[in-house]
Amino acid sequence: MTTSTPKIAVAGLYRNVLTETDKNNLIFDSEDNTFKILIERNVTVILAASTNNQDFYFPHGLQFAPQVTAFAKETGKEQVFSPNSDDINLWGAKLGWTSTGVRFNSISSDSERVICNFNNTNGTTKTVDIKYYCFEAS
Amino acid sequence: MAEIVLKVAKEKINAVENTEPDNFSLYVDGLEDLYLAKLKEAKISDVGASSVKTINHGLGYIPLCMVYKLVTGGIWTKLFGMPIDSSGCYFSINKQNIVISNTTGSPITFKYFIFYDNIHS
């Protein structure tokens, strides 16, 4: 007689959960840690005019430095942009794109805060909405 | 035949009536596949000054991954492709490996997360 380890799995559409071995075809598999979002939060910041390297701090209330990511959106713009990116104006296939002058330099965390860093080369302030995520520690 | 439904809702969400997947930790409605990201490994790795570290993930396809760099003060900064922030650190991923590059003059500690989720096909 043999014994097997109990598990719970949920397969994708048209997949056989009893025979499926490709984890990409399992919606859930209790053998694996599913990555959990601990915090999902919207904040708005105002970038000072003609200033680079602006830090913005958001307390997360966790007792450790979580892994983080974020998406930003300038007021009046349609698209979001991620860290390590310029926000851009699209000018069509021929003319390409130009930077709006707002750059999302980086996102970081420590045991107390999420830290977002921006540049703004415009001569006016810019309002930016940020959605950031804190993930579980591993 | 009725669709097979399996939903685990967040606190104060009515799992029977609510249809917004963001409100669920597990959402299976038999109509659309909403896969959960399954973690393969999460490790810390040191990369020497002006060095590249190749980490074999062994999956044979390009998986979802995230890489963070430890900077002073216990701060972890997320890494991307070639950095515009002049940090000197970046990573790439292919079917076999994550390749973490440290172009600075000092050793740096990185943390990486590899998921089973295939992001290319």
C-alpha cells in the first residue's frame, strides 16, 4: 500500500486537474505559495517644478521591508507608466514620442515606508496619481 | 450544465453576488481563467563588483520574475532592464536563466523572485 500527500488544485478551463502537471495550467496548486498582495493603495503627489530626484514616502505599517511595485498616472494623461520610465506624449508612428518631463525613477521600500522617486523638468508643478502594491516577504 | 464556480472572497465581500475578481483571493467562475501567481523560489544573492551572476531557473520558458537591490539603510529598490536612474544594476531573463548585472564598483545584495508563470506564451 502506498500513501500520497493530500493536495488541493484547481485547473484552468478544459484541463484535467487529476493529470495536469504543467503548473501554468493550474489556477491554484496547494503545493506552491501563491504570491499575496498585502497592500494595494492609491495616493496622489504633487511634483515640484523643475526639480529632479524628488522622494515621496508612504508608511506601510508592516514590520518588514516588503517587495513593492507601482504604476503612476499624470493628471490629464490617459496612460500609466511604471518605475524606471518617462511618461510620454505619443505623436503617432511617424513622429514617435516625447517625454512629458515627468520621470518615475524608482520604487523602494524599507521596514517602514514605500519610497517613490520622480523627476519633473517642467517649469510647473505636476500632479501624479500612484497605485502601489506591497507583496509578502519571502 | 452549470459552470463550476469556486470563489474565496475578501472580508465583507458577498461571494455569491460580487463579480469583481479584485475582491477575491481565489476566483473561478468556469468562464475565464484567472491564474494565481505561483512562487517557485525566492532567494538572496550577492553579486561582486563589476560582475554578472547567472542563476539557472530550469523552467525551459520565460517566467515571471522580480528582482530587488539592497541599498543602504535597509532599503530594497526594484530593478528593471537597463536602468535610467544610473543605479548601475539591472537584470534580464530568458528560458534558462536570470542574469543579474552589477556594473558598480562595490558588491551588492539582490533578492529575486521566480514564479512558475510563463510570460511569453
